[in-house]
Amino acid sequence: MKVFDLKCAHEHVFEGWFASEDDYQSQLTRGLVACPMCGDTALEKQLSAPRLNLGASPPARPSQQAPATALATGSGLARPPAGDAGAGLPGPSLAAPRSDEISPQELQAGWLKMARHVMANTEDVGGHFAEVARQMHYGETEERSIRGQTSPQEAMALLEEGISVLPLPIPDALKEPLQ
């Protein structure tokens, strides 16, 4: 098993596991390897140290875990007030950590965790997003947390009507279950 550190053109770093170097090259050539953050297929391998298992157990290290970064929905993602629709989510406010206290890898992992939470706790209404959001806003259907696709013009029209919406790009890797 080969484990490579990969980086996309947008500087997102992630790990890829492959049966061999040939398997990696084959998947890369066929466009099967993509950044889990943005879906970019323009990837490069980063320098990484191999892990050699020589039979000896590693020396015990004191546990120095970084404090967990709690990700929940912030005020910009909170469920809109009654009568207001959109891609709102229930949850507590997010106290923003100082930028010098969180690494890019922790930020990326937190964003992916948040995106998975959105996927698991909202209903995908697809291309009917604007229509369903209006129905909820005007009381024609029950309120619930939704997600879907709409044009930038339609999103602006929703905002002008007082309907809260939030653009949230979801990586393709999160749209389908991993195997």
C-alpha cells in the first residue's frame, strides 16, 4: 500500500492511498483522483517520509493532543427566524478560534466535518431550491433545513424577498458515500 501526500492547485493538502505507484498514475491519468475540498484534479505529490515497520514498537510518547476545534453552525448559518427560509441549520454559535492557533490541516478537517454535517442534516431539494425556499417563507409548506442549487440571480432575488440563503460549495466527494 502506498500513501502519498497530495496537493491541489489551490494548496489543499490531503492523503491518498493506492495499491502501487502504477495504480496512482493510472487513477490520476483517468481523472479519478481529486481534491476532497474543491474537486481539483490538477494534483502533485508532496515530499513525505515513508513509514518503515521494522518490527519494533514505537517509543511511548506523552499525549499532547491539541484542543479540539468545535465546529458548529455560526450566526451566518443559524436557522432563520420563524417565517424565514433558506439553507439554515440548527446549532450553537461558533466561537472563532484565533487564526494563529489553527493549522491549515485542522481548518480543512473542520470544514469537511461541517460540510458532512450539512449533508447529513439537510434535505437536498436539487434544482427546486428557490421554489421550495419561497414555499417555506410564505407558509405554503413546513419549514425545514434544505440545500440545493440555484443561479446567482435567483439567490439575489431570494435575498431581496427577505429569504435567507447561503452559498455553500460541497465537494463531490461528500455527495456520495465512500466505499
